Amino acid sequence: MNQQVLGALSAIAAFTAWGFLPAYWKQMQAVTPFEILCHRIVWSCIFLTIIISFQKRWGEVSDIVKTPTKLKGLVLSGFLIGLNWFVYIWAVNSGRVVETSLGYYINPMFNVLIGYFLLGETFGRLQRIAVFFAMTGVVYSLVAYGALPLFALTLATTFAFYGYCRKKIQAAPIPGLLVETMVLFVPAFGYILYRLIWAGSYFIKDLELTLWMIGAGVVTSLPLLWFAAATKRLNLSTIGILQYLAPSIAFILGVFVYKEAFTRHNLITFGFIWIGVVLYIWEPLIRNRRS
């Protein structure tokens, strides 16, 4: 198969899977968000361990652990991605799927700002205008509702700073994620045991929910494998365009499947964000066409 086609299919698979994740977390509404998070961490760690063993990449993991700067960086990035996962699960199971999609629409704009202020990157005129429209949407939400869309902003900022940390650390995606989940494994596993022994848990006692919890490791790690395969074969600008599949699918799920409220104020907020997205995408398209 042509490498470009294989890369495109891998990217589409990854972003489609991430888009449908709300439907997965909805299957575990009887379980507390923090317990779901702990199972996600533990089973991701186990699943990634199997993958690393199969790919014979323990040397890369060992190099990361032996490098203090990388290890400290992955402790921080592990905390950020753990917080992102928790907020995402909490928001989905609180009936805020639409707001989670807003967060991931805004996220690329936050990446641009972090790149500009912390990495000294430059961005084009259209990208500056795109960020302006995105921020206008957030400000309008504040004015219209008297409150910020905290779930959306938390998701956008934690994932943007997670990306910043991973860029600075320069660790391969799979070994890096394994180390991140290993850092979180002990407290997550300890909480699962606490729920099982003292606080009560559906794990093991309810077969269906048990399978959903175990599967959380697969649905966390498998899209990352597809994403890693895509980044090897596609331009980052192409991936940047395809990434909007995920929040678009989540938006459709929230409005049309889970019947979440979508008011005129929502439409105006999303309208500004969508204009920003179009402008953000248009910049690399023009650049590629010129080159």
C-alpha cells in the first residue's frame, strides 16, 4: 500500500477512535470518574507493556529511565495527561460532550500560542486571525453565560502543555506513554484495591462493567499506535487538518445522539471557533500549495 495512503488511513482511524471515546465512557456511568481513570491508567500500562515487549523496545524505556531530565519531564507530562483524562471522563459522564468537543477545537490555537511564547515559533497572519476568533468565542461564552467554559479550557490547556512537555522531552510516543503510565500506576492500582476491599466496586463483581474497564487500556493505547504510524508518513499540516475529525464526531454525538442542549449562545461560541479552525487550516494549505 502507498505510504501516504497508509498514513492517512492510520490518522483517520486514530482521530475517529478518539471522536467516539465519549460513547465508550458512557457505558461506565455507574462507575465514578476517578475509578475509571485509575483503570484507564493501569490497563494502559499493561497493554503498552505487551506492545513494548512484542516490539522489543525495552532499551528505549531503559534509556528514558536512566536520563533524569527525561524522567522528570515524563512525571510532569504524566500528571498533565492524567488530569486531562480525568476531566474528559468527568465531563462526558456529566452530560458535557459538546463542551469537550469545544475544548479540542480550541486546543490547536493554544498550541500556536505556546509555540509562539515558549518555543519562539512564528506563525502566519491567518493563524493569528484564527487565534483571535477562537479567543473571541471564549470571551463571548464568558459574557453570555457569566462563566468560562472550564471543562473545555482545562482540556485544551492540559493537552497543549502536555504536547509542549513531550516536544521538549523528545521521547518516542509509545515508550514515553509507558513511562508516564508507570509513574501513575502505583497510586492508580492502590486506589483500585482500596475500592475493591473497602469502598465497594463494580470491578470483578459486574462482568460487563469489568470488561469495559479492562478495555479502557486498549482504547487509550491503540489510537496512539495509529497516530504514531500516521506521523511517520504524513506532513504535520495534513495531520493538523485530520485532527478535527475527533471533536467533530464528539460534537455530533453530543447534539444528535445524547441530545445535549445547543442554544443560540452555543452556536455563536462555536461559530467563532469554527471560523478560527477554517483559517487555521487554510494557512498550511496555502503554504503547501506554494511550495
